Amino acid sequence: MTAMVDSVGGEAAVKHLIEGSPIKKAGQPEEIATAALFLATDDSSFVTGQLIRVDGGIDI
């Protein structure tokens, strides 16, 4: 849920995506930031060539 979602009509505009997702909730910017921060630190030093999907199971 970001300003981009607000610009297209807010949560109501993406309600069908949320309802169709396995965890039934919209992602928050902090959840994306947590994954990015992990990749930017030494905690991810043994991670190579992976696709890390931070999408709550929503596949558009």
C-alpha cells in the first residue's frame, strides 16, 4: 500500500488482488524494505543468484 495504489483508487482498486492472495492482505512498504535491507547486509553473504519474491503470493 503506497501512494501508487492511492493514485489508482486505493485499496478498493486492488481488493480483488488482496482477496485472491494466499495471505489475504496488502503488502506494506516496510515489508519490501526488510527484504532489500537483508540483501544489502552481510546477512545475505551466502545468497547467490536467487529470485526472492516479496509479493504475498500475488502473481500478476
